[in-house]
Amino acid sequence: MLSVQCFTFNPYQENTYLLSDETKNCVIIDPVCYTATEQQELSTYIEQQGLTVELLLNTHGHIDHMMGNSYVKNTYQVPFLTHELVIKALDYVPGFAPMFGLSVEPSPHPDTLLDEGDVVKFGNTELQVFFTPGHSAGHISFLHEESKQLFSGDVLFQGSIGRTDLPGGSYPVLMETIVKKILPLGDDVIVYSGHGPETSIGIERQSNPFILQYQGGGRG
């Protein structure tokens, strides 16, 4: 059975997800523990729950989703998995961060590259990988099919969608991703976004103004 723990970290209020199962093995998706206090909060939870970290995963390489990559990689010595197109974004962050008054450690490069159709395994759990560009060029999302839970990064939010005005972003591509890859997963799939509360595909299909406008012909 999949257990989901969410930590909301850093000035961007980004959601870091820790997924574990009955084996006590776990993966960390988009670690953004920026301060020593945030790093300690994550590590204390792992220790108190008796968890073993198996993998580090990134949905994409924007600054607000990778601040803790170096900490997790160095602390737990685990493989780092993400999409090939994320590497360029990761390399750009340390030079970009001071513009916002931040100092970010360079991220390690991935040990394994992921793409559409791949399966990430830890403990007794399998996560399906979907290539979900639009918010960024190399964005991927992770689906736990058994429990119908999707970890969508910055593709889809409660009542909103990911911004598309950053390098690698594209509104048409993002909307095609949502309509052709996310919505077909089913209305009962719970969506855990990179920011804000969880939602469901059914709720967003019925009430998300961006989806309604797009499907109604207003394609921006």
C-alpha cells in the first residue's frame, strides 16, 4: 500500500513528496528542502518512520523543484532519476538563483534517464512514467496505477495549470499534454501537484477554467 507524505518547503512553497510502502522503502520526488531546518525536517521524518530512501526523482528542473537534490543525493547516496531534457535546466539554476536572492547548490546529474513508458520500482511499488511537457521541455509525471495517484509536478493544479512563460514552456503543448495524457487517466485519479492542495482529474475536468476554455475552442 502506497503512503504519501507531503512537505511544503522553500520560498516558493513547493510540495516535496515522500512515497513509501509496506517494505519501508521510499522515494523522494522533487526535494526542495532549502534551509537546514527544512533538511532536518525531512531527515527526521525518514528516521522516525524507519524508512530507507531508494531513489531521488525530479519531475522537472526549475529552481523551485531541485533545491534539495544535492542534500538528498549526498545524504542518502541514492540514484537520481529524471528526464534527459531536465539536465540543462538543472545546470542553469546556480547562476540564476542569485537574481532572486538565493544561493543554490549545483544539482548532481541523473544516474538514470527516464522517458514515456518507463517504470520506476521501489519496494513493492511501481510508478509509471509519463512524458508531460508544456510547463517545461523535459517534464515528467509519475502514476501509481494501483492506488490511482498521480504526481504531476507543475502540469496541473487545483483550478489552474502550470505557467508557460518560462524557457521551454508552451501553452499549446501543455494543454495537449493535459487533454491527451492526463485527463484520459480517469476521473477518480488523485492529482498531487507541485504547489497547492491535491485535487482529482474529475474535479479539474468539470471545473478547471483553463481546461474548459481549451476544450470549448478557446485555445489561446
